[in-house]
Amino acid sequence: MAGVLCAGIAVFLLFLWMSVQPRPAVYIRKLKNNRYKLMTGNRPYVVKGVCYNPIPVGSSHDYDWWSDPYKPWLVDGKLMKDMGINTVRIYQSGENPEQVKKVLKDLFNLFGIRVVMGNWLGFWEYPCPFYGDKDFQQRVKSEVLEMVKTYKDEPGILLWILGNENNYSCQGNINPWSTDEIDAEPDLQKQRFMRFQIYYSFINEVAQEIHKIDPNHPVALGNGELIGLDVANQYCRDVDLVACVIYRGKTFGNMFRSLRATFDKPLLISEFGADSFNAELLKEDQNMQAFFLEAQWRQIYENLSDNPGEEGNCIGGIIFEWTDEWWKHNSYDPESWKIHDTESNWSNGSYYFDIKANGNKNMNEEWFGIVAVNPAEKEGGLDKRIPRKAYYVLREFWKNPAAYLKKNSNNSRKKESAN
């Protein structure tokens, strides 16, 4: 009897100890029905985000906006808060830690906006990333861990993303790399698997080290589409979630179910969107952009953990992007950075309203902002911000999703036919 009593007391004390242990600042909760919910403290958090890189017209990707004397994040932060945005994604931190911390504090303290902080993992270095080289891996890992150590205690940090579309380098699409061992393998499919194995094992190692330094924020695997995640399922189990870049037009298709079957982790759609320029009609088309973004957000909402009938493995989405980037069409020509180019860079048939454009090139890289900028008008030294229709549509959606969907349930097809 005494033994049973002692055992009961031990169980009670263990339960009491676990109940008083502080939870991580941000964590993933796995629900009983195998759904996932992102938590900040003890509150559910749905990521309603935008990719943020406020480069002024006339400058390029290397512009240090963190030190911009006009502080664009203060103007943008107010507009974001008014829209309902609670998160911004930043692909890589700036070089001045004190200035970066200032921006993080301003966004969080003034507007309640948290930051998803990323690192390119050397993906855009010249001539290409060498994920098969241990020295390269060590250098990149050291850079990432230094970032985590520097910013982990900032209250505005939401989570870390490792990479973006780096998995494409494993199959030769972008920035290809290899090793002597891989080149010696005659089977191309085996070569592909070997690259994925090396890359995802490296990501897993970095994630393990981040967890040791910072147990308070989740670590995401940044991935282009679901490509390679069957291999990640074997070699990258220590990430907390998957952050996918997805451009599938109106619908994400079977993505939520496919991820569940391939690599059962929570999903953050870390980059998605639509441009606002109709490449067939050669004019701005805000209705087209708003149509796609609303349809995409409907699917995100339907696949959140609280909504029955779908997968419940999505924790939110991050729209690409906040403001237009005028430097993108010809990044090597400074004169072109002053011009809002209308020439398309690539084709995607999923964005079907203007797929009949010349050469079927309908994706306009300089027109993805849900906020336009006008360099001819300045506000506080900044290019004037002009919210597009998508800004207002999503603002209404986010205020009360259930009421919005009920009100607009019959309007989607009408909007599509109008385009």
C-alpha cells in the first residue's frame, strides 16, 4: 500500500513539475487529431504575413534599408497593422546587429509585428553553393548560429527559416553543385538522391545546433514546393516545420494532403502571391491580383487546425510581397532601377488570366507588391505607398474570416468571369 502511495505521489509531483515549467516563447502544438497549431506563449497564432524588403526606387538588392534614415518600417508598420498583418518575413538579417535590433523592436513594440528571420545558406554566392564541401558547410553553419545567438532574445522573433528554394540546386535547376563521389555515380536518379541526402542532412545538423542555442523558437526548413521532401523525411527530422515557396495560381491543389503523406510536419506557406500587371493587356490589373490572393488565402484558412474537413496542418502564409521592387527585371543595369518595367521574366500557366501574353511570359517580377510605390511623390522622404485592391480585400477577410466567407461565398465565380 505504501508503495502504491509513493508511486502516486511521484506521478503527482512529476505532473506538478511539468505544469510549472515555462513553455518556449513560440512553439508548435500537435493536437490530438494530428493537426498543428503555432503558439506564442499560450495563445494560438496564425501567420498573416508579407515578405519585406523595402528597397527604394533607383536602388538594388544590396541596398541597406536597415540603416535608411527615413525608417521605412515605421511607415510600413502602420499600414501593415491597419491591414491586419502580424508577421514579416526577412530573408537575411542586415550587417549591423544594433540597427537590426532597432528595426525588430520598432516593429514589435509599435505595431505588434513579429519577424520570421531567415538565412540564404550561401545560396547566392558565386559561383555556386557547395553543400558537399565540409568547409563550406561549417562557414554557413557558423553564420547561421551567430545570427541566432544575436537575435534569439528579441521579443519580436517568431521563428527561423533555413534557406528558401535551395533544394532546387540538388537537381540542377538553379545554382547546381556536385561532388566527385556524386559525379562518379552513373545513375542520374541516384545522383539526385545523393545531393538531397547531403543537403537535408546538413540542414538537420544546423537545426539541431539552433535548438541547443535557442529552445524558444521553431526552426523551419525553407523549401521550393514539396520537391525533395521524401528525402527530408529520412534525413531532416529535427526541423519543426516546413516553410514552402508555392506559386500555383488560384489553388494550392493537393499540397496540404501531399505534405501530410510525404513529410508530416506543420506547413508555413512562406512565399506565395500574384503580380498586378496583366502581361496580355499590357496594363495594371489590381482585380486580377486581388482575385488570386483571396483565393489562395481561402485555402490557407480552410487548412488551419481549427477548421474541420481539411488537413489542419497549415499555420498561415506569407504573401510575396509588401512593395514592388523596381530593380528586378534587369538587376545589372542601374538605369533600369528607376523604371517600372512591364516586360515579363517567366511563364506560369496557373496564372491564367494573362497566359496568352507574348511568348506566354506573364509573371512580372516588378509588380508583386500589394502596395505600389510612387517615386514622384515623397512622404517623409520615402517613395509614396499606395495600397492596391488586394490590401483592402485581405484586410476585410482577416478582420472576420467566417463573416467574410459567408458574405462573399457566391462572388468568387463572378469575380473570375469579370476578369
